[in-house]
Amino acid sequence: MSFKKLIRKVEDTQVILFGELHNNSIAHYIQLRLIQELDKKNDLTLGAEMLEADNQKALNAYLSDSINQEGLDSVARLWGNYHTDYKPLVDFAKENKIPFIATNIPRKFASEVYRNGLESLNEILTESEAKWVAPLPIAYDPELPSYKKMLSMMGGDHQNPNFPKAQAIKDATMAYFIEQALRKHESQLVHFNGDFHSKNFEGIYWYLKHRNKGLSIITISTVEQKDVSKLEEKYEGQADFILVVDVEMTKTYQ
């Protein structure tokens, strides 16, 4: 499918979940091109897993020119590949006055769930900290294939039932802040997240649909193959659109 046709196909949907491989340079390039084109047609809001909810104030300060990049670097927990891979997206939002939402749960709370389960959040969250997490209790379906796969990857004797729950609290929180942004801004929302968070129409997608079945959502997935001329069977059907990248393409980090 041509890029122009992709834009025509996605321009009328409410939410686009762009599943990336974090070190895939082509995925990051297409993310930027996507929002550049959609901004010509729609009011946009952007959101990203790579920015955590408690850093929203700092992000807003950067977007409004209250602090510069050095200031954002000093107060926000930015990923190591932020400057190469996500700064272009944030700067595009800044230049074009597009809201940008930090959607992910603060990592210390996801780590708490991994260690002690979802219920432990009720015991440790202060009133202000609870605003950075999806309202509790969250819906959780341990039978979702993606969560079951996470457990199986750990091996029999080393399985931690809280491992997929830590993933679920991330998915639920990102979906919650996407939903809040849709209500506030009434615009098309493009969300950037690791592919695992939205592929096979699970993760963030599942939580959004759980709360609003009528929400129109399109998913984009990124895969790497030796031969890009034909999609490998194992990837078929895992998203509405699948970006196939040569496995030898330069990575933004190793």
C-alpha cells in the first residue's frame, strides 16, 4: 500500500495506535511523516508510552517554551533514545501547537505491581499519585493471549503471575489517558507505543474498546523480515496495517 493511500485510510479514525519496535529507524521516520500529513487534514493530539504521566507538567512547560530542551532533560525521565527517536515528534507538536500527552504509568508503580500485584497500588498511592494511574481497580483478563504469552516466556518454575499484570496496568493507564485526551481535545489522537502494547488488537486497544465499544481505532504494527516482498504468515492479521522493514536496516540503538 502506498503511503498516500494509508493516509486516506486512517484520516477519519478517532485513534491511531502506532506500534513500533523501539530501535527501528524506519518506524520512527514513518511516525513523523504520518503526523505531518494528518496535521494538514485534522486537528491532532499526540500521545506516547515513552513519556510518563507524572512528567506531563514538564512536557507542557517545554511545549509552551517555558523551559528549553536542557530544562526538559533535567526534570523529565526521558528514554535514552529520546533525542534521536521521539524529540522530532515532540518538537513537531511544539512547532504546530499540538497537545502531546504523557500516557504511561510512572515506572516505579509498574514495578510495584510486578513485585506485589495490582492490589498493592491501593496501599501505596497517595491522592496526587493516583492521578497518574488508571482508576483502580482496573479490568484484567489473564486469558488474553498476549498476557498468557508473557507468562509462558518466563518458564515453568520462574513464572511470576504479576508479570502480565504489570503490563496490564501500563496498557490500562495509557488507554485511560488517551480516553481523557479525546474528551478534552475532541481531535484525532495518534499514540506511539511499543508494538506489544497494541498488536493483535490487545493491550491498549482492548482497554479502549472495553470502555467504549463504539470508538474507532486503527492499529499499525512494525515487523522486521529478511524478505520484505511478502508478509510472513506469523504476522498476518496482527494489525490493520503492518509496516515491514528489512531486518538489516540501521537501528537507532543496540
